[in-house]
Amino acid sequence: MRESKPDVVSINTYPDTHADYVRKSLLAGAHVFVEKPLALTVKEAEELVALAKAKNRKMVVGYILGYILLGPKFVEIARTLGKTVGNAHELKPTKFW
């Protein structure tokens, strides 16, 4: 991250790695999308929320779209929301189930 300096980081790894990767991403100045759970403890989650606020970074906890029936509709609507981030405009809705 030091070299690429991303604006946004998406964390979709094993749950026990989430908090550490979120912390490192926020400290590097990136906004964060993290797959659930944010952290393994409430205390750790609260610390990450405080860090995101202190760094004035957005942090979103989400679900893999493949596990919800609205996945394709979500992508369709997301395309209409304005400015894209990275290659988000290249997303193509598909059946996830």
C-alpha cells in the first residue's frame, strides 16, 4: 500500500485477518470495504470505528453479493449512482445462485 497508495481497499479474507487489514488500510489513508465480520470482538470493532472517524475515512461492512438474491439488482442500481471508483463501472450482473 505504501507504493500504490489506494483510495479504497476491499478486504475479503479470513475473518481473523479483517481487523488487522482494516487497521493497516485506514492508517495508510484508504477508505475500506470489509466483508463481515469487521472484527472478532466488540472492543476491536469499536477501535476500528474510532480510527476510521479519526482518519476521516469511510468504512463499510458488507456481505458477498453471491449470498443475497438482490446481487444483480444491486450492481444495476450502483451503476446509476454517479462517479465510479476504480473499475466499478465494469461490473456485470450475473446470477450468483
